[in-house]
Amino acid sequence: MPKILIVGGGYAGFYTAWKLEKHLRRGEAEVVLVDPLPYMTYLPFLPEVAAGSIEPRHAVVSHRRHLKRTKLITAKVTKIDHARKTATITPEGGEAWEYTYDQIVVTAGSVSRTFPIPGIADNAIGMKSIEEAVAVRDTLIGNFEKAAALPKDNPLRQRLLTTVVVGGGFAGIETFAELRSLANALLEKFPEISFDETQFHLIEAMGRIMPEVSLETSEWVLKDLAKRGAHVHLDTQVTSAVDGVVETSTGEKYPTDLIIWTAGVMANPIVVNGGDLPKEARGRISAQADLRVVDADGNVVEGAWTAGDVAAVPDLTGGGVGGMCVPNAQHAVRQAKRLAKNLVAVIRGEQPVDYVHKNLGAVAGLGLYNGAFQSGKIALKGFVAWVAHRGYHGLAMPSWERKWRVIWGWVHNFFLGRDTVQLGTTQAPRVFFETYASRPKPKVEEQPAPAEQPKVEEPAAAR
């Protein structure tokens, strides 16, 4: 029985395993999925998680709940030796071991792409995981609580009420707009804080935002953000973030406790650089249109497949950047579905089919009841686009179980309002226990008993 190893359980990895379970006959192949996390994160929902519009657990899909016939290993693949068809699997806190496979599917996704800017690694936070989105939400709400307790002339107050987002792509704009929307909602709960005290700055190195939409739509988004008191700085770069003070190429400085980095992604370097599969100039694994890995000469690497953000897959529709599919959820899901069918076809001695998918467009949520949608020359803005955003992503969320949880949460929020309770101390759960825990009293060293003095007899004459 052939062994299929899937490296990575994000969009592409989860969907590949899910569809293989559907297409493979029982006993036709063994499928093993390896990922350090036990769930898939639906990334388009991260801005809404950060804004308190979606419960964090509802934005992830449990591997073990939905993959019934796949063997799941919670660990990292730290090396791929395709020449020997072995992968080194390293569990947390355990010894590394090797797994021998017949077919490998590399779907390790992407990570935040950063630059060697002083202070960014120490003070910024990304928006690529559910944990980061929760931390951003708790930090913003926690900062409001701290600021409300300080006098208005305290410089720390202004720092706490300043948020900086770096990157003007879809992830950055959605995060920026959702957090501004959350801040506006918080102002109703914090009468001690005025609207003018809250500062939101987005820094973008290019001369425009959201390159996925038309220039007209992106300019409308800029005007809409300006109306809500959000400041977008175009043609501007971050030069330093030491001690949480964001300095820009224009000379401005913004002291802040919340810096969110969304300036691009790159293929997972641990997996890509830790193996012998061929990669292209941008560090992604090279693939042809049927999702099989190819070398520099275009020859198929037998037994190796790839999809999603980690892969350089040709866009046969001609709409991709540099002729390749852009790294987004839309392509990752559809590539995974095609990959599963192609892999089953090859196992059965049939021919694979090329992946072809024309981009359906782009839709962004810009806070409650506001959004932007672009598909070709068709553009929607405002409430209608927001409905399209929630409708599309609500249906795109995998499994009906998860769809209902997300949609039901939206219904609850419509009637009850968003939940603005922060649980920041979950990042350090033992803090209260350690503060109030009874500790043994320090031992007091016993002093040696004084030596007994010799008894002196009185002289007879003194008696």
C-alpha cells in the first residue's frame, strides 16, 4: 500500500487530506499529515478575530475532528530527503525520527516576511496565526483599560492609545480597519477616553494600498478610513521600532505599544531550505500546472507534489503576478482539491489534469457594515460589499459544523454586540498562582547553645 506524506496542515494540506479521504478507496493508500498545530486556521477571519467579531476557536478547523482516515502527527518536518524518500519528523520535546514515503505533498504554507529593521523583531507582532490575532485583540483592549486609569497629561496614555500597522495589502488594510472599528466601539465603554486621543497609523512603502483592486476602489478605501480617523502614510517606510517607537523614512515618530506587521509573506523557510526539492528564485518549491514538482529543466520529480503559498504554480489564466498563482486562500483551496484528484489518478495509472482557476475577485471587510469588493470591472463598496464579504467567507469556511459556529456568532453579535472582554493574562496563566501561592518559610539557622560555664567553688574563708 503506497504511503502519502502531507507536510503542513493549513489550507492546502488540510484540503488535500480531506479530499483524499473522499477519493481514495479503503486500503488504497495510507495518508499521513504532519503539522506542529492540531488545526487549520482560516486566515481571512483573523482581522475579525482581532476585532472581537468572531470567537477564536470558531476560526480554526480541528484536524482530528474532520480527518477520519488520515494519520495525524503533531510535529515538524525538519528535513526532506526525496532522493531516499524519507522525511525527518521532530516532535516537540522528543527525539527526531524518519518516515519513509512513496508520495510527498509539500503544503507547508507561508510565514511573515520581515526585514532587518531595528526593533521590529522585538516589538512587532504578525497576523498569520490565531494566537497572534487573539494577542492583538487583548493588547488593544488592555491598553484602553490602562490608559483610562491614567491622567490625560501622562505620556504613557498617548502611547497606549496609538496603534501602528505596517503593510497596505489586504491583510494590513482589513486588520487596520477592523481595529479602528473595535476602538470606536470601545469608546462607548470608556468615557474617560476621547476619540481624538486614539491614533491609528498604517505605513505602506508603495504609492497605493490594496494592489488586488482597482485604483478607484483603493482610493475610496483611503477616503473611508480618513473619515474614521485613521491615518494612512503612503510612500513611507519603517526605519526603526526600537523600544516601541516607530520611526519612518519621512522623519515621523510614533511611540506605541502595538505594532502589527503585515508587509508580505514568504514560503516556509524551514521546510523549503530543509530539503532537496527544487525551488525557484523567490524561495518557493517549483511546480508545473498539474501540481507535480519539477526541476530547473522542467523535468517532473517523481513522487513529489506541492500547492498553496509554499509552491510556485503557473497561472494558466494569465492573471497571476510573474505568470504564477498569487499566494492566497482562493488558490490554495482549489489547488488542493485538484492535487488530491491528480494524486489518486497517478496512483491508479491515469494522467493528471492541469490546475486552471480564474480569480473570482477580492473582497475585504473594513469593520462592521463596511467593505470593498472587486471582480474585474465590477466594484462594490460599503454595506453591500460587507454582506458579500461575510457571505463569501461564511460559505468558504470548511465543514458545516464550522460554518454554523461562525454564522451563529455573527447573529449573536448583531443582537448582543461584540464581546469586548480581554483575557490578556492567558498569555501568562500562572501569574496569579505565583503571586498568591503559599511558600515555605525560610529556615532559620539554629544558634549553638552557649557552653556551660565551669562551677567555681568559693574559698573556705569566704563562707
